[in-house]
Amino acid sequence: MNTPTPPAGINIVPFVSVDHMMKLVNHIGVETFLRELAVYIEDDFRRWELFDKTPRVASHSKDGVIELMPTSDGETYGFKYVNGHPKNTKEGLQTVTAFGVLSDVYTGYPALLTEMTILTALRTAATSAVAAKYLAPEEADTMAIIGNGAQSEFQAMAFKAILGIKKLRLYDIDQSATEKCAFNLSGKSFDITKCTTSQDAMEGAQIVTTVTADKQYATILTDNMVGAGIHINAIGGDCPGKTELHKDILLRSDIFVEYPPQTRIEGEIQQLNDDHPVKELWQVITGQIDGRTAATQTTLFDSVGFATEDFSALRYVKDKLVETEFYEELDMLADPDEPRDLFGMLLRAESA
Amino acid sequence: MNTPTPPAGINIVPFVSVDHMMKLVNHIGVETFLRELAVYIEDDFRRWELFDKTPRVASHSKDGVIELMPTSDGETYGFKYVNGHPKNTKEGLQTVTAFGVLSDVYTGYPALLTEMTILTALRTAATSAVAAKYLAPEEADTMAIIGNGAQSEFQAMAFKAILGIKKLRLYDIDQSATEKCAFNLSGKSFDITKCTTSQDAMEGAQIVTTVTADKQYATILTDNMVGAGIHINAIGGDCPGKTELHKDILLRSDIFVEYPPQTRIEGEIQQLNDDHPVKELWQVITGQIDGRTAATQTTLFDSVGFATEDFSALRYVKDKLVETEFYEELDMLADPDEPRDLFGMLLRAESA
């Protein structure tokens, strides 16, 4: 029988476990990781038009949602599996867990499998900071963070690494969350104020990050709380029926989004008419449209997270693995000596 | 800080490698595996109406396609990643590689990750045999297999295990493929005839399985080759632009399909009008409609593969792992002591 020699190790897919991801992030350093990741995210926003884009494929249940987020730039394909289960926290589980895969479009073979719970937290924060680079007031140095859960510290670190934010004003309805956030960020060169109300948190902040969970149509910010010139980084309004901002804030803000067809379903703007004008972040990054144009402008980044950002994160991790050993090799792809001889491989395994 | 104790081992996802899948299949025995898997497939076809069904999410390129196939029965969610790259064979790679995930809908947490290249070959064959149970002529004992590639032996084994097929008539345009198939099936109690034309292969066969690849709108079977009473198990017409049967055969056959919205795009019936009548396999299995009703009837199972079949296969493998040790444990899900303390987990890993 003709048995051509396949490329060596084609059955193997590199896998980055949670432990390896933590080692990788700590090896690089959280701030450097966020800064480098932000470059990949910006690069891919610049290449926006060549991506194969589709709204995420969601499977809803009464307890939560499981989503697949695929995209491709024509050479590389990536997707993320992610769940969203707000009730999980009470049961000692993560609201969001995720893993992702990067593949070679030419062969269809997976080239990377990685945990993405930690990586999603990092990419979400890096994306927020990239948007703020174009939208926040000049020389902003103070950020309010309303909602001090799992994503809050990552947001703080990204805004420090990428925008130089030093002063944080933290608020959560659960004070223990604020304590946890402040504790984790101690020693990271922040000037931290623990606030007792969201109004208090807004005092003197040029940027406000809203990142609450577990609320349906909540009003974390009311219109009177948001002064002129503020940049709102709205993270927590990220699925149908879940928003954080009063509609009046939206009506007087310039709204910037990732992928309008998805944001109109999942973001803060689900409260508005389908034809309410929004601006696309990628066009700001490429310079096709303006970001912030005036000191008194209220800007809103209505972030829901998009597949290209995960794609950027997967690309970055894959590139970093070349230099490190923070992965293991998974025997994931059947690799018979002769491609048509899958059954023969099974037979030979039996006699072996 | 309040740190509730999460369930033990929630970071772990069982992973079935290619090696473990081969060990599992050989431990159970190929025929027993196919028979037991067929029961799961039939059970899920009986529960058809409660599944969350969607056409596969495909990313096409000039070299092939990468697809995600999700489904859910409300309690369990499953998806398969699968590529289709006909040109891969020439490069020593598989045309189709796959892996799959099963998750708990209640928590959104993945509960199984497994190779599915081998498993897809098994579920495709088991599904064909399930369909043939309802559609093939009574007391059929001879099957022609046209196309003797990677799927051919699995089809033969499934038809033996589930329908008692003993006589095989093999044909491929590449004679070495036929030699490989016959060699692999020697010692499996078949009466095998290696044929030199597809006409020859059809002699005396009550069932014909067409399972060729790498052809665009090929005509593997012409109208005059198919006598009355034959059951056609058409596997190879499975993506847009790829068919195996002459249209005239379709016009005089009773056509049975898995999920009409998908089959009309991908199956043999892409050659027909969108309103051409087809019958759904699940309704045959539940007894709502008839399968074969007459000895002279030409029946066609226009198989393209559907997400529920992968779901059945994932369920079966997961159940089988309980009894065996053919898996490893992947540290895939971030599991901080306190769910909101993802960043703290990263910090503690650094100091550890």
C-alpha cells in the first residue's frame, strides 16, 4: 500500500491550561501582556473589513447562555466557546468560562486550544482601553469603576498600562467586592478610593467603567450622575435584557460600538430605536471617522465583546508560545499514515 | 473575605485523545460500539422536537470549510468543530478532522472534550445503518460500496452490526483504495468482491452506499444503474456543489433526510426545487410516517450529517467513560476560590 509520510506531529494541538495561562501572563507581566495584546486588538480592528463577521451563535436557557463566536481573516480561523450564567456566582462557579481555538484555514486543522476565561478578562479590558485611547478626555487620570467583580481589576490594570490612569474610585453594592478589588490592586501603584455610593465614585472621574453583573435592566448610572465630558466604558450591558445605563444618558452621548448588528441586540443600545446613530470603533481606529472631538462631549463605548477581539487574543497567545514552554501537547487529531486509512489505524491500535 | 468552597475539580474537563478513543473503541469492540451508538442516535431522533436545531455555522474558503455544529436538548449542550478539505488527502492530511464538546446547560461548564475524527466516522456509519433499518429491502444481505476511502469500512461494519449485511461489493476509481478497504475488512466475516466498475458493484446489491470525496457535481450513479427496490445510502453529497447521484434517480426515489433546511443546501437534493417533497428520518423512527412500503420502491437516504448525531455520539462516549479510564483530565476552567476573584487567583499564582 502507498503510505506517504505526513508532516511530523500533525496529530498534536498545543493546549494552554489555566495553570499555563497564569504562568504565561505572570511571566510576561500583566501590564506588558495588556499593552502587547492591545496592539494585536488594534491591528485586527484596522483589518476589520477582511474579517468574516457573524453575530455570535447563542443557545439560551432559563439559567444562562452558551455561545460560539467564530471569525476568520481568510488565513486563520478562530472561535471562542463562552457561557454566561449570572446565577453561577452564588454556587461558587464563574459567571463566564471560556475556551478558544485557532485553526489554519488552508488545512482546517486546529493549531491552538486554550483556556479563555482569564484570556477573555484580559482582552475585554485591553479592548476597553484601546477604545478609551480614542474616546476619553485628554489627560484623564481618574477612573470610577462601578461593579467590582471578576472583571474590575483587569479594567484597572489595562487603563493604567495603556492610558496611564492612576486614580481609581471603586464602588459595588456589595462592599466585600470593593474590598477584594482594592486589596488585589494594592501595591500596583494606584491611588484608590473606596466609595460608598455610585454618585460618590463619580466625583472627579473623567472615565467611568460600569461592569456589574446579575442585573436585568438595571440603572447603574442615572442621567444626573454623568457630567459633560465624561467617557463611559460600559461593559456590563452585554446580553438581551441586561443593561446598566439610563436611556437618557444614551440619548445625549456619542455612542461607539464594536459590531452594530450584535450591539443592537446585546448592548446598552437595545434600549434605543434600531436606527439610532452609532459609530464603529474600527473606523475611529483607522481614522475614517472622529473619536472624541470636544472636551464637553459625552462619549460611550457600548462594549459587548466581539469575535475579532478573541481572535486577536488567540493570535497573541499563539505567538507568545513560540518563545515559552507554557503549553502541553494534546493528541487531538487522528493521523493515519495514509489519510484514507482511518479504519486501518484503528485496527493497528487494537493489535498493538 | 468570604470564600465559599467550590465543588471539587470543577476546573477539570475530561479529554479523550485520539489514542484513548481508539482504545475505547477497541475495548468495547467496533461492532458493539456501533450497535450501542445506534441506540443513542435513534433515541435522540425520537426526541427530535425538543432539540435546539440550527443549520451548521460554516466558514468557507477556497480550500475548504470549517464548521461549528451546535445543538442542545435543554439539559445538555453539544457542539462539534469539523473541517472539510478535500485537497488535504493529497497532502497526507485528513479531509475531515473533528473534535467535540458536551456541556451542562445549567452551569454552562464543559463536561467533555473529545477527538471526533474517528467518532464522526462511527456516528456517520451508525446513522446510515439506523436509516437503512427502516428503509432497506427486507432481508437485504448485499451492499455495494462505491468510494472506498476513510468512511467505507465504517459503513461496512455498521451495516454488518446493525442490519446483518455480509456481502460487500467494493468499487473505487482508485483501485488501491479498494485493496485497502478489502484488506482492512478481511477477517471480519464478510464475503467481499472487488469490482472494476460501479455497474459491476451494483450487481445483486439491495443496498448501495455512495461515499466518494473530492468531486464536484459528480455522477457516481446514473439512472440506468439503479434497479427498482434498491436502497441508496448517499453519504458523499454533503456540501454545496458536491453531489453524487444523477438527478433522474432523485426524481423517482422516496427521499429521506435528517434536517431539511440543511439538506436542501448540502445534500443530493440541492439539485431539486426547494419544494420537492422529502421525508424526515425522525418521523419514520417515531412511526409518524412510513419508511419503505413496497419491495419495488427506490429509497434514498440523503445523508449530510446533523448536529444531533454528534450529540448522541458525545453522550455515548461520556457515558462510556464512567466505566473506563480512557481519558485524561484537562485543567481547562479557571476556578478561583471566590468566583469574583479571578485577578486574585492570577496574583496568587505569581507569588506561588
